Amino acid sequence: MDSRYAQLAEVLCGFSTSLKKGEKVLIDAAEVPEEFVLALIRAARKHQAIPMVNLQRAR
């Protein structure tokens, strides 16, 4: 995995949104690399949030 994905995911889940334990977060990803979506899920879980994912792909 590209380390930049993990870094950006941590910034989004930590500084930008200040996720807290037990909070639900919707990751609505359209045309986003799957590696980045996985990084967001991992970062949300690290903050003990509950990630819910809506992954959309063009045909």
C-alpha cells in the first residue's frame, strides 16, 4: 500500500474529522482506489469509529 494513503487517511480521521470511539462514519467512495478506501477503514478503526462503506464503480 502507498504510505501516502495511510497518511492522508490518518489526517482525515484524526485532525479533519476528530473521529471518536463508537462514532459511525460513512465512506462514500466513487472512483477512488481500493487501497485508499482500505486505508480509510483502517484509520477509522484505529480511532475506534465504526466505518460503513459505499463503494461505487463505473462500468
